[in-house]
Amino acid sequence: MRSAEMIELWRGDMRESLHRGHAIICDAHGVVEAWGKPSQVIYPRSSCKMIQALPLIESGAADAAGLTDRQLALACASHSGAALHVQGVGGWLQGLGMAESDLRCGSHMPRDPAENKRLTCSDESPCQLHNNCSGKHAGFLTLNRHLKGGAEYVAPDHRVQQAVKAAFEEVTEETSPGFGIDGCSAPNWACSLEGLARAMARFANPGQDRRGQAMQRLVDAMRAHPELVAGEGRSCTALMRAMGGAVAVKTGAEAVFVAILPQQGLGVALKITDGATRASEAAITAILIHLGVLEAGDPVAQAYLNGPIRNWRGMVTGSLRTSPGFPS
Amino acid sequence: MRSAEMIELWRGDMRESLHRGHAIICDAHGVVEAWGKPSQVIYPRSSCKMIQALPLIESGAADAAGLTDRQLALACASHSGAALHVQGVGGWLQGLGMAESDLRCGSHMPRDPAENKRLTCSDESPCQLHNNCSGKHAGFLTLNRHLKGGAEYVAPDHRVQQAVKAAFEEVTEETSPGFGIDGCSAPNWACSLEGLARAMARFANPGQDRRGQAMQRLVDAMRAHPELVAGEGRSCTALMRAMGGAVAVKTGAEAVFVAILPQQGLGVALKITDGATRASEAAITAILIHLGVLEAGDPVAQAYLNGPIRNWRGMVTGSLRTSPGFPS
């Protein structure tokens, strides 16, 4: 069993490039549909932020700090570093009596065009609040204060990361084969793609127990605040808006994408083998259309799949399409 | 025969992403070494600009216009739109009695950080001179003036593009199966990867005839002016400098890369199936090391292959490596 042909870039009458990958749809009982290899081991990267946020709620830390749904959405976000994200995380830290310097995510220029331009043209450096993972790290700091842990909360053996690992292995129902260091310096635990899809199905079918309630709060927060989970013009935000908040979706670096469909009780996880975001966005769009929660004709859907690709003079040069055997 | 595993992104102890592709090395007699499928049909995109520039010289248009090696290098370039590129092409058009408005390449923001910042912070729009293909188009305009053709020189049936097609089919020794419209609006003719590598081998073994002399001039111009072929921090410029101008290399969109090795009499062409530039840069680096023209320990080589990948806090997270069976 190997990867499946999924997304093709066509130019003129010829397929110019091809993206292979693995995609799994699970319900509460297991795999419903699969393309490629369910046992493929991957790093979920940022696609598992809602899993990494479970201990924040289950420990009681979120309630002790009085976190709002907006803050929970930021904890699950890979945000654009726009003013609302930077202020949201900055205010959160202030409420904890902490500062940007307590973060361990590092700094990078924000994707948000306005904030990027502001920093560029004022020769100002970005701060750690601009890091797309700063909300997740504010969540780590909130949990860490509750657990009274040490300052270096991204160390793999730190109690915060061990709590994340425990939750991750429980919801994926797997013992993780190991971790890699993520762009934000936190350990990112590996799992099979089926394990990740299984976890997303659990978020889509939350029980009434403590974990189920935590899953429900996180999914509701993501669906209620798509603008906080990513940002204007970003796929997670645009796709969640296009589906009217019925579905939660989250991307991860190196072309991972997950979806949580509460009304259908389904969880989706996919990984494009080569790590291309254009292909993971097209593939999750194809699956959401396939599952009947996104209209193929929706302008947002067409922006990621099947819509015309135009060059600098507006001429149509080609399009991104699904491969035969992968839903379009 | 299918694509070969070529470049792998490793994170922690695990392969996170994989890039497959095709790569061919030819000498004057044909294929010397191949990975993947030599018959794979591709769009060479910008990797064939030195082929597209042949009619410019062979027609006598270049000499009639008194073009310098710097202008010939710009004709083969996918430049960064830095001041030296914009001024170089602008001066060229002025010398022809033409203007930026005669170009048909369209405009996009330049890659060059300084020029990009200047435009961004002055709210100035980029012009067609900033287009990475503006030098190729200045070459088209120079040929067009010589041929007394119509203004719409990018039309596939225009005599300029027909002259380009004829040269392309002659040096690839193939009848092109067709064309796609490139980002710069010019038709980009398809060929097999073997055909492209064969053409590069001809550039590496130019005869004394008119075509051989034209090939020699273009390769010499590229090797003499690596800063004009791409720009500071770009792979073509950095790799040509690292090899002391002994080898000409050129990238193309969707992960095509070619190399011309005159001293070895070899031509190289490769295409990463998924179109990822990080992988085409790593793969051409691996092949140049394999052919003994680039030191594996050279900082430039390590920037594209095997060097540590660091995150926002400088922590090493992984590296790009060659797959087993592909040279490293």
C-alpha cells in the first residue's frame, strides 16, 4: 500500500506537476474511507493544536484563568500575526501577569499584509507575539502556571509537554514512535494518519465526560472564531466561513490538514507526501465537497480547487485538479 | 519506469516529506546517467531561456542591436527585479527606442528585498521591468524589431515565438507535443526531459557553426554574470559563483533545473514531480557534487542540501537529504 495520486497541476493540455498523499476519513468506529496508506506515520505539526490544547482545559487551568472562547480559538490557531492576533495573545499574557518574553516560540515576520508592511516600513522587528503559534504557547504558559512548572515549558520532558504527549497518545490510541522539534520549538509527536483521523472523529463525537466536554469547547471555539484560527485570506478561515461554521478545519506545516465534522460524526486527516500546502488545501477542499459540507461551486472552494490559475496579465494558464480516483 | 525518490525532508529521526522526480545527464552522444524516466514530458519553463534566446543571436538581431554579454545574460535570466536588473532591462529597451509599455510579460512584485521594500513602503506598484522574465522579453522585442513583426510578440503563432519553437525543436531533437502559457504570457513548449538534457549537452559541446557560436556566447554570458541570471541569495547565482563560473545552471518554475558543464561536455536536466523548488535546488546540488564540480562541504552546497534546518529560535529541526540511490 503506497501513497495515492491526489492533486494535479495542469497547464495547457498537459499535467505539469503531481502531488501524492494519504487521506483518511474516520467515524466513531474507525476508518470509513481511505486513499493511500492509513498506517503512514506523520508529524501532525500544527494540525493537532486542538489536541495539544486538551490538557489546558482538562487540568482546570483554562477555567482557573477564566479563558474565553476567543482565547481557546487562539490556542488552536496558526494565526497570521495580524493586529487582532497579536493583541489577543498579548492581552492574554497580560491577564496571566506574564509577558512576551515568557514565550519560547521565537519570532518571525507575520503573514498578515498590513502588519507585515507596518513592521517592514518602520524597520521594526517582529516579536514572539507575531509567531503563528503564539496562541498555542499562551495556552502552554497558562497550563504551566497552573502546574507550577519551570520556565522552559517547551522541553520534551517538561510536565506541560508530557501532559500534551499523554493526551495525544490517548486520543490517537497509539504510542507515539517519537517526536520532532517543531518550528515553534515545541516537541511535535508523531502518529499514524489513521490515528490522527481517529482523534478528529473523537472531536466530532465528543462524549459527556471531562474529555468530551473539553473537545466540544475547543471545536466550538474554532468554529465560532475562524478569523482567529488563521486570518483573512487563509484557507482555514475561508473554508470554515464557507461552511457556515458547521465544520472545523486546521492545517499543519508540510501539507497536513484535518477536519472535524460534528453533524456527520466524521474526522478527516490528510498528508501530502511532498509537503506542498497548495496540494493539502486542494485535497481537503475535495474531501469536504465529497462529504457534502462544501459546495463545489463556492468561490472559496474554487480558489483552492478547479478554479482557473491566471498569470501576471490575467491569462488563464491552468488549474489544480484532483487525480482520477480522488474525489473532486 | 516511473519517477525516482530523490529528496527527503527529515525531522527528528523520521522522514517527514519526500520529493520524487526525474533527472538526466547527457553528453554529446546521449544519456550518460538517469534517475526516473528520461521520456517524461515536461514544460521546461524558464530553464530553457538560453534556448529561447538562440534566434536572438542567430538572426543577427543581437549584433544589429549591439547587445553586450550583460544583456545576453539578462535574456537568459529569471532575475530578482533588483535595481541592477530593472535598470539593465530599462536601458536595453531605451537603446532600442522602445519602452516598458512594449513589454507583454506583465508585472509582479520583485523578489529582491531592497526593491520589494522600496515599492511596498512607497505604495508604488511594480512595473513590467520588475517581472523576472523582463530580460527574456527584451530579447523577444530585439528579435521582433529585427524581424519587423507585430506588437503582440507573445502570441504562439507570432514569428518570434515560431522562431523560438523551431530552435527549441532543433536542439531538443524532438517535435514538441504542444505548449502551455507561461507566467510571463509567452508560450512554453513541452519536450521530454531527455530532450532537454540533450539540448543542454549541445550547449556544453558547441560546434563552430553559427548555432554553436550562439550557444557559446549565451553560456559564456551566463557564467560571466551570475548576478544578472538570478540575484543575490538565489540558487542559480549562488551555485554558479560557488563553481567559479565553470558551470552554467538555470532554474525553471515547477521545479525544473538544468546545468551546462562545458569542461566535462555534459548537460543536466531534472524535474521534481511535485514542483517544489526546495527539492529541485537540492537535487541539482546533489548532481553537481556527484559530477565533481561542486564541493559537498561548500557553504552554498550545504545551504541547499544536507545543511541543518533551524527554527525561529535557531534550534536544528532537521535537514534535506538525498534518497538512497540518488547521489548526495
